[in-house]
Amino acid sequence: MSDNELGLFLRDRREAVAPADVGLPTGPRRRTPGLRRAELATLAGVSVEYVTRLEQGRDRRPSAPVLSALADALRLTASERVHLHRLSKGAEGGFTCRGGAVPGRTVRPTVRALLDQLEPAPAVLRNGLGELLAWTEAYERLTRPLGLLDAHGADGGPPSLVRYVFTDARARTAYPDWDRVADDQVAALKQGPFRADPHIAAVADELTVTAGPDFAERVTTLPGLPRANGVLRLVHPEEGELRLAYETLELPADDDQRLVVHIPADDASAAALDRLTGRRSGALRAVSG
């Protein structure tokens, strides 16, 4: 597995920037996706040799002004800038924000009460290991037939979404866009300390063996930036394909938990969710409406 997360992230973002977006010409002879290293170096005001060292992991401690210049040149979003800062600090070693604490499995009463108030929306609370800690009744009715809530870890802990995606054959049917879902699960696992956290490292080692290249290759090529929102396609055995818009809400750092809320993305999905939850028609309105 790659231990050069900073270099991986910089290269990934560089290749995602269209030259035209930063005022550079594009031509038929361009073979490099996104920006060339020399172009990024010019935009950031550093040498191309330095950009190369950063991407190859031969320099992992750029100064704050250099990080700022690179972030500006790469047109990073606010969340991407935070991630870049974390990666540069994580390379120093000796200190992690989590301090080796066990990922939280305790759900605070107010968070459980919040989940109750979210009915009839399918909503789930997950921790940094991808474990599902609590969910609404609507989420239960939506995902139980898919086998998602059966995917427990070796220690008999909570159901694990990341294990379901990579080790349960039913996930390939449940998620028509399986590759995209798999990408997001790896990115979520890598978000934050990743292998500096022994608990996350143990899950990564387990999945490297049980899931093989589907997991291992993503670890070496994907940066730890999962999508916080979007539209998920899910195939339910009774209702067929549903399109669900989702939003991810971060709880305080002490919890190390994320609340993911799903809302129907179209009228057909809204009607299907109403039938699954036994609610009156229109209880869950589609986002597009």
C-alpha cells in the first residue's frame, strides 16, 4: 500500500485541472491529463523539480506558503485545502488528532433522538471504520433486504458498509454504480489518519486479503476525499431501482461519526420509499420537486 498520500493527492488534483480553467492553451499534442508538472510549478511559483519531489514522496513537508500556492494553483475547494493540510501534517509523524482512540461506537442520546426525527427518510450513522451504528426504520426497510445489515466484522461488531461493498456479492446487484460506490468507501476509510490509526489499518489489511485487487488498487490510487453528497442508485428487490440524493453531516471530532441522510431524487423513488415505509403518498417529496 502507498504511504505517499500527499503525493497521491497532489497528482490526482493536478490531473483533474483542465488547462483552459487556468488560462493555458490546449492542443492536439497534449497527452497528459490535466496540468503538466511544469505548468503547476509555474502557476505555484516553485520549481518543477520540487513538484516532482512532492509527488514522488521524496519531500513530504512543504511549508505553509508553498501549500497555499499549490492549493491556489490547483483551484482546491475548502474541504480539499483542509485535506491537503492534514496530509502535510500527517507526514511529520509522532502525533495524530485521534491519538489512537478506538473509533466511536457509542451513539449519544441526542443523536438517536435526531434520527427519530428524520423519519421517514432513510438515514444512518456511521463511524470512521465504515461501521453502521444506528439508523432510521426507513433505512432498515430499504437496506435489510439487500443484506447490507448482515455484514458484520470479525469481532461481531456493528454492520460494516465497507465490508458489504467489497466482500458481499449482493452489493454488485444492489449498486448499479458499484465502482463509484467502492471508490467512495475507500476514500472514506482513508479520510484522516488512515494507516496511522491502527484500527483503520487493521480493516485495510483485512480487506486487502479478503477483497484483493478491487480494494488494494483503490488504496494506492484514490485520495481520501469521499463525496459528501450526490445521487446514489440502489436496486431494491421489491421496488426496483431507486435514485436517492444524499447529504453527509459530520458530528464533532470526539464522536468520529457521520450522519448520512437520503432523500428521493425523483418522484418515482419518492413513491417507492413511501410504499416501503408504509407512509401516505407524498410523505417523502423528491428533491427535484
